Amino acid sequence: MHYLEVAGTGQFQAVPQGKSIKPGANDARVPAVAAALRIAGYLDVPAPPNGAAPPRAAASTHYSPQLVAAVKQLQSDFGFKTDGVVGGDTLDALNASPGYRARQTAIAMERLRWLQRNPPATRIDVNTASAVLDFWRDGQHVDQRKVIVGEGDKPTPQLQAPIFRLVANPTWTVPKGIGENELADKSPQWLQQNNFAMKDGLYVQESGPKNSLGLVKFDMDDKQAIYLHDTPEKAWFGKPERHRSHGCVRVENALQFAGAIASEQGIADEFQKALASQQETFVKLPKPIPVRLLYHTAYWDGHQVQFRPDIYDWDTNVARALKLEPGRPIRQKQPESGDIGP
């Protein structure tokens, strides 16, 4: 309602394009940046004295520490690099009109309407738009961690399926498409160094620290062969943009997460013994854990509404079905991930 009200006033004006505005700079567009931050709720609107008309936005062209702090908070909320520089994705976020944000929120509410009113009290929710995993136990939020999900052209699907077992020291049978497109031109030496071999016409990567699934896999009972797993490429979790996989979900500190689940379900000794074997070993969960892979570009984080770019361009069809005005999707540019994991 806030964004609809602001949109109705016609006061919103986009920040003009130009060179990136760096902290401490002087730029004629700074007042427009301040106005956009106020509309988005990142700067307070000064209270008018004695009922007088509200003051106009400050006309200073100095990109002050106060404005830099507000921009950094916006960047943090949106999952961008928090450098305080106004340009690229940050400028796109500031220039998202109130009407666009209202539309984005309405789409998110429609997606929520599709879900169970009373979801499983113990479950794992992954929002692939924000690349974040939340673990709920007996109705209480007990864990949150970063994940790496599908690239823009290799989206992680929306689905619901339970984790039914942990796989210690998993091997990876490479899907045919990945093998043909990304492994076929590798040298025999590279394949040997990374523990790949051909079996029944497919590449298979043996267990070990170089395995693309890491040291643990969370097997899900779904027909699309999507699952959660560890990864040897830990550095990617430190990136603000984490849409880098072929569709599966890589979990931050996955071994610790698997250990916690095993402990809760009374199979910690069995799981630790499986890990110590250094061989692929399957450990069944006594109580399968429901997993929901969701896609919400607007969501409530417990304190405020958060927004994320429509990386998969999936909001468009929902907006069309709801007969909402079309909007310009804000999609982040994605650097190449450089690895071949699932």
C-alpha cells in the first residue's frame, strides 16, 4: 500500500544515468539519490515543524556519509556488494519505481497464496531469488545460511520434496549435457587430476575433497534430480551474487548442517562413521525433512520487506496472469562461475 500511495503522487523521479557516484563525491544527481532513498524507506523524511509544509529534499550535491550509509544498507538488503557506490545494480534498485515495487510485492503475495496455509512445522525453505536457506524445527526458526543456486539460464526449479537420506563422500555422475558441453574438451591429465572417469558412457567423479558435491549430499525424493549438497568451492559463499550453479543447491557449511541434522535424528554416530570410511555411504534419515524450493523476489525477513532482482524473469508470467501493468525487470549481470558443479 505504501508503494501504491507513493506511485499515486507522481513524485518519483529516476536518478539520471551517468558515471558511478563514489562516497565523498560531489554530483548533481545526489539530491535525486536522497529522494529515492527516502521513498524506499532508507532515509527518514524530516518532520515538519508546527504542521508546516514538509521541507524540500536537501539540495546539497555532496555524497555525504549519511547517504553512503543508507546506500550501503540498501545494497546489503538487496544482496549487492556493500561499497556505497551508486551505479550498476544499485542505481537500478534506486530507479525501480514505486509502481514496480508494488507490482513485485503483489506477485510475491500471489506466490504465497499458492502455498499451504500451515506448512510442515519442521522443514527447510530455500528462496532461490535471495539464495538463502532457512531451517524450521517444530515451528521455530533455528538456522539460516547462504546457498548457491542455479544461474539465470539454469534456474533451480520451484518444487517441494523431502530429504530422505544423507550421502557421505558422494560420487557425482555427471549429467550428459554437462559432460558434453564442459568436460569433453578437458585433457586426460585434467580429468585424472580431478578424479573423473568414464563409466557406461557418462563421466563419474569419485569421492574426495575435489568432488563437486563436496563431502555430503542431501538426497531429495524428486523426479528432477535436484538436491542440496556441499561444495569444494567455498569462496562463492562470500559473494553477494550467488546464482552460479547448474540448478542444484550448494549449502554453506554443509558438513556442519548435515551433522546437526544427523544429531537431531539420533544417527550422528552412523553419519560420522560413514564420513570416516571415505567411501560413498548412504545414511537414511528416520524422519524425512520436507524441503520447499521457492522463488520470492519480495519477502518479509522478520523486520521489513526485502526485494531481489527477478533473476529468472519468472515474475512476468505471474504479473500477466494477475493483469498487472508490465514492468521493466531488474536483472543482475552474472559473472561466469568457472566451475562445473551441479
